[in-house]
Amino acid sequence: MVIRLFRRHLILACVVILAAVIAVTMTANFSGKGKGNAVGTATALSSGEQSPSSSAASSAVPVSGATEMRAVWVPYLSLNMSSEADKSEQAFQKKFGAIVSTAKTCGMNTLIVQVRPFGDALYPSSYFPWSHIISGTQGKDPGYDPLKDMVEASHKAGLKIQAWVNPLRIQAAGSPAILAESNPYYKFRNDNSKSDYVSDFQNGAYYNPAYEDVRQLVADGVKEIAQKYAVDGIQFDDYFYPTSDASFDQKAYGAYCTEAKKTGAPLALADWRRANINSLVSLVYREIKSVKSSVVFGIAPQGNTKNDMDMGADVYSWCSAKGYVDYICPQLYYNFQNPTLPFNTAADNWKKIVKNKDIKLYLGLAVYKAGSDADSGTWKTSSTILANQIKYGRDSACNGFMFYSCDYLTGNQTKQEVQNVIKLLN
């Protein structure tokens, strides 16, 4: 009798314990779904959008609002004072102040400000002439320091600021119309031994990164920014070699091949160009870190990796090895319906490319396309495309977003999309 009773109690206790375990497990699973984790239900899409799927989302780790990058690009045209009747410092400060105010209202925490668009500078530089964007004429001192003003205004408003540099472009499509006599272009062009350190191509002019002197010039200019200004970061944009045409650097490549054949087989032109850009990027990284290790260095390449590789941007090396970048921000200017490269496909691809755990992945989003006829009118099918891209990026555990550009955070064309973005950022 006692034995039977003991057995009954033992069985009853086991049943109770098993029931408790099941209950705890169900509660944990239910709680995980409620917090929007990767195991939860998919984000609902507005009509007209395709429902994306992501293998990357299965291991997503949400990024907190305190650490999520929420940046907006400020291109040189948004800072253009050249056509203004009033080119004073006060007028510039007012122009930039409006940009800061809009960024804050929209929930941004960082400004990416273009300070060297054409081998020039929006600040007093020891290497490059004053930009025509400020004074109207390249090389003309405006009498104040725009970058100093922008750093102070950004930090005062609680925003971080990064200096955006175009490393190789000197002139494009005839802009600027006149290069200053102090422009390094003339220093190289007028020296017969260094005349091909710069290359004239399709109504433009570019530095040739095949040469150590050129790479050092670019790196010195970046280091100067890190030394003189309290910027939080420095960024290169997506422009490297302007063409795949062999005539761009024929002399330099020919000299390389002649030398390389003495000991082995030379690299193909495309591989050699990527090696040149890799040397430039790694040098810039070292120079920045030699000044201040906390200043981050990142690159915003095109979203299409084939295009990147064709122009010398070896994104695969940058995203896997140490010593190139602290972050990468591909410009994913596509929506979910893009027939060539849908947004979700591109985002998933970049998630796989970033193999170095210390490199942050930000997604560049095309605010300028919102509500427009771009991409066969597919940006008009919904007013939540950008918002759903943010949700997708968060589910994929990317580290934040950069929006192009500040001018499109206001205006009727993008109003609905931007309002939906603001709801997610504030």
C-alpha cells in the first residue's frame, strides 16, 4: 500500500514538473515573438510591395536606438554659396543651421558633410585650394572656416559629424570651370616626370592612384582634417577610377608590366587598379588612426558589387581584412520591386560580404527617390518603402542607416515616406 502510494506520488510529481517545463518554454517563445525578434512574424508590407525573405534575419540581433547609425548625407550642392548674393559667414551658418534643425527633427544623429568634392577644400588646407562652392572661385579665401562652423554647430545640437571626401576627382563635366593656380593638378601636370600623375578624361580631371606621391597627397589631406577638426569620422564616397578604359592610366600600367615581367607575370589591369586603391585606402586608414584612433573611417560604395570591382573598389577585401575601414555603407538605392537588384537581395548580399566582425554595416537609403517616377514608377506604389527597408535592415541586424540626402527630408515629393521614417527613428 505504501509502495503503491509512493509510486503514484512519484508519477504525479513527474507530470507536474513536465507541465511546468512546457509552460516556461511556451512563455519564452511567445515573449520572443512579441519583441519582434527574428523568430517573430514578418513585417507586413503595404500593397504594391513584394514580400522579401531573408536568410540573414534568422540570427538577427537588434541594434539599440542609442547605437544605431542614423545619418544623412549633406552634399556640396546643399552648401553651395557660389550663387548667393550674400556669401558671408553668417549666411553660411544660417544655411547649415537649417540643415541641422531638419536633421534633428527627423531623428538623425549624424551628418555626413562633403568637404572635398573636387580636389579642393571647404576649409583652409595646406594641400588643396579653397572650393569654389564657398567663395564662387576656386582658391579664393572666403574669410572664414566653414568646416569649423559645421563641426561646432553639429556638436552643439548633439549631432555627430563626419567629413565626406571624394579622393580622386579634380574636375567633372567642366566643374569647377577654372582650377586655381595652386591646385596640385598643375604641380603634377607641369612636371614632365609626373605629368601622368593626373589624368584628363571625358571633360574631367582625376588623380592617378597608381603613384605613391598621389596616394600620399590624398592621405595627407585626410590626416589634416583629423588633426585640425573634432570630426567624428571621415568617409570616402563611391567614386574611384572613373572608367575601365585602358587609356586612363596606360603609361603607368605599361611601366608596371615591364617591371613585373622581370620576376613573374603582371596583374591584369583591373586587379592592378584594385591593388592601387587598396594601397590608398589602407594608407588613409593608418594616417587617420595615427592622429586619433576614435575617428572612424568608412566608405560608401555602390550597392552593385560588380560596379565597385570594375572601378577599383575591392569591397570584398575591405569588408574581410583589418586595416581598411571601420564601416561600410553600400548605397542600396533600390526598392523591393527592382527587377535587377531588389533591395532585400542586395542587403542580404552585403550582410554576407562583411566577414570582419569589427566592421559595421550601414545601409544607404534613397530618400531622393521616394514618391518619384524613378525605376519605372515603382517608388509610387507605396509610402512605406523606406520604412520597410529600415525594418528589414533591423531584422537583418545591420548597424544603422544613411539617407541621401538632406534636401529630400522636406518637400511634397517625399513627405509621406519621410513621415513614416520619422516614426521609426523617434
